[in-house]
Amino acid sequence: MTAIAAPELPVARSFAGKQARSFARFARTQPLGTFGLTLVVIIVFVAVFGEWLVRSDPDALSNDILRSPNAKHWFGTDHIGRDYYSRVVSGARITVALAVIAVAIGFGIGTVLGMASAWALGWFDLFFQRVIDALLALPGIILALALVAVFGRDTHVLILILTLLITPGVTRFARGTALSLLNEPYIEAAQALGAGTPRILLRHLLPNLLPSVAVVVTTSVGGLLLVSAGLSFLGLGVQPPTAEWGKMLAEGRDYYLHAPYLAIFPGVGLSLAVLGVNLFGDAIRDVWDPRLRAL
Amino acid sequence: MTAYIIRRLLAVPVVLLMLSLGVFFMIRAIPGDVVDLKLERTYTPERAAALRAHLGLDQPAYKQYPKWIGGVVTGDFGDSLVTGQPVIDEIWRRLPITLELGLMTLFMSLVVGIPAGIIAAVQQNRISDQALRLVSIIGLAIPTFWLATLVIVIPAVTVGWSPRFGYIEFVDDPIANLKQFALPGAVGAMGFAAILLRLTRVQMLEVMRQDYVRTARAKGLKEFTVLGRHALKNAMIPVVTVVGLSLAGLVSGSVFLEQIFSLPGLGRYAVQSVQSSDYTAIQAFVLLIGIVFVLVNLIVDLLYAVLDPRIRYS
């Protein structure tokens, strides 16, 4: 009997090559999404490497007050002589940091709670989902104002607020998706093979649940950015002297007539960030599951 | 569907109970002693005792909650910690301003968003469709408070024009009253018009593929009649619900717009109350908004079930 040569499996090709090809396809079919991703990458880059990009200490005062953009101060200076370019650049950091932390916590907790609710059902599910209803009933900004009233104005409170804004929606979506996945034949098969609860939840349910939850989380990041900058604009979020785009827009309000450039740069930064995550979120939602295309 | 409606109705009191408990325990959740925080340097034992009694902190929660909720049911939300006046009076006084702003915003978004969505759908993938979609994508990304800032700053710097600040009552000067809402209304409408445009476009595209639209065309109806009578009517079903749910967006928008355009409405009151730690005002505000939204969500859900009988609820 002659040995049969094992056929060369296509799977054996390099993982990196496969990733590059699927990215190329994404770039070809989703030009707007790719543009959005580019914006997100740029803003994250600025957030991470901001220290090397700034031209002076963003919080340093100087006698150059309300100077229009010039060679020394690319974006001009604010009412207490701080270099506006450096402040806009360092504003990316807090924006990205807040979004990343809130998304990470909300994604984690929301997925776990949603899964637990779908698995437990019964009284726990019934009760827990009404708590979620109550949280979802309030417009985000009202919930945020109430939490600021209780816990004060602080960056930690802002993180709590953003987390509380994103988690209920994620939980509700994860529960719904988990409920339908639990009806899939492969779950039944795993049960028939004697798999225990942890194994079913972690090995069979979770890997199938995560991608669609991730997509929904991505599409909600834009709203989070707007709430966090909005609260800071109202003076209830990030506190001075930290440079934050929403707060910079509020700080400049008394000087806009003489220094209109103060109203431009932080707003551009914030809008580009929201535009980037919105476009990217829409694109991966379309690619992942066209049925989710609600709005 | 009856079972669905009953279940949906039964959930309402439970959610309202949760909401009221959350709002009630708000004051008790404040880290540290509220009374110390509130009084600071004006602290005397008598004042502290009075404030404690005022906030109902002198009694255990299980005794205080029924008393508080009893007051709420009869419209007594307590007195403001800042003015000493009943909070509900202030809310009633400010409500019309926020309502007028909300209606103005809603009207403008509907007038712009829905026709734009229909045009984009009819002209699918042509230049006008692409342009409208681009505008709506950008419209969704620009924060309300930035746009509001720009519409004040740009005319002021370029042509020296700025809107009048200071609120004018409708009874004093109806035209000036409506005029002062036009600019904030338009700013607030942008984001919402963008959402309506996208939704109307998607729904129209979906409906225009249906057989009954082809039938309407085949029997020789004018394109206008086909679009208006047959397509639009059905495309509007999800739009109706989104308009209901958009109330949340209108409330959020009003918080910023009233702040920037100096309109003494509810949104401004909420921000002021947070800034001055007027806890009773915040409690009343959160609870009332919560109740309104629980009911709005209920109506939207029921409306959806009635409007679209294809949806089955098991």
C-alpha cells in the first residue's frame, strides 16, 4: 500500500496573510468604514503618542494671551496663555482613555450579565431585566446629571457614568442574542454529550456571542464620546486643568468674539472622533450582520 | 398579541417602582453626610436637624419612602433646597419653554428629514442621494453644543450679528417668542433630521421593492401617488416609533441648547440644580422624566404592535 501524500491544506497558509486579505476586502467594500477606521487610528495614535507631539506643556501658562494661530502657536493660545495646539493634542488622550475604559468595562459586565440572565431565566431574569428597563428609560444625559449630583464632579464619576450608560444596552442585547443562541442545535449537542454549565457557557455560547456584542458596542461608542464631552462642556465632567475638548469649548466661550479659533479646533477634534467611530461601527455592522442595520 | 400587551402593561408598575426606589435612595447614596456637605460653614446643630428633617433623613428609609412616594403621587415633590419653594411649581413654570423648544426641534427635523429621506431613496445611489447621506453622516457626528457655539460665533465674527439672549414670553410678543426658538430649534434638529433621513431612506427602499408598489405602478398610478399613498404610508411605521423614542434625544438636546441660548427651561434647571446640589429638585426632575419615558416607551411598543400586525409576540 502506497502512502498517500497529505493534501496541502489551505488553512496552513499564514494567519497574517489571511488577515491582510480580509482587511483588503473590507477596505474595498467599505470605503467609508475604512476612512472611519483611519480616523480612529489617527486619534488613538495622537492619544498614545501625544507627549511627543505636543510643542509645549499643555497646562503651562504664559504671557502670550489669546494669540491667533501663528508659527510658534499653531492653533493660537487661550485666555491664560496656554498653547492651544498642545491642549487639543493632549485632549485626545482623555477622550480615548475614557471611551476605552467605559467600553471595556461595559462590554465585559454587559456580556456576563446578559448571558447570566439568559441562562438563569425565571425570577432572576424577570427582576433583573426590569432594573435594566428602569436604567434604559432615562435619557443618558439625565442619568448622568443624577449621578453627578450624587457622586460629584470627577473623572472617576465620569467613568462610572459612561459605564452605566453603555452596560444596560449591552446587557439587553447580549441576553437577547444568548437566548436565541441557546436554541441552536450545537448547544443541545453539547448538553447531550454531558457538558456542564460552565463549559456550555464559556466554550459554546461565549465565542458565538462575543462578535455580535462587540459590533453593537462599537456602534455605541460615538454616543459615549458625545455624553462625556457634553458633561465636560457643562462643567460636570473632566475638571480643570486637564485639557478636554468639550471643556475647552466651554472655557473659550467668553473669548470667542476676539479669538474665534478657540471655537474651532476642539470641536473639529471631537467631531472627527465621533465621525470615525460612527463610520467604522456602521461598516463592521454591515459586514458582520446586515440584519442589524436598523438606523 | 393580547398576552404581549398584558405582559407589557404588567412590567410598567415594576419599572416605576424600581425607578422611584433608585431616585429615593439617591440622597442616601451620596458619599459622606449630605447635611455636613450642604451646610459647610453655616453648620449649627439646629440647622442640621432642620435640613435632616427636610430631606427626610431623620427617619429610617422604610418609614420615609411611603411618606415620600405618597407626596409624589399627590404632586408634592418637596421644596427646593435653594429657594425653599415647591419644586413642582418651578417645573411647571419651566415646562412650556422646554416643550416649545422640543416641538420646534421636532417640527424642523420632520420637515427636513423625511422629505430628504424620500428624495435620497427615489434617487438611490445618484449624486443627490450620496450628498444627502454624506450630510446626514456629518450631521450625526457634530455635537449639538459645538454646532450651537458655531452658529453664535460665526455670524458674530463675520457680520457682527448675534441672536438676542434673554427669554421673551409668548404672551408678550408671539413673533419674537417663536423667533428665539428658531435658531436653537434648528441646531437641535440637525442630528435628529439626520437620523430620520437615514431611517426614511432605508424604509422607503425596502417598501419600494414590495409587490404592492409594483402593482400600484402597473395599474398606471402616477409616481407621486405610488410613492405617497402606497410606499410612504408603510415606510413610516418604524419612523413613528423612532419619533417617539427620539424624545430622549430632545430632552438631552434641550439641556445643552437651553444652556447655550439662555432659555430658562427644564434642561437649564436640571444643570443649575446639579451645580447647586439642589437634591430635591434633581429627584423630582429624574423621577418625572423617568415616568414620562416609561410611558412613552410603553406607547411606542403598543403602537408598534398595532401598526404592524405582521410582528408576532410570543
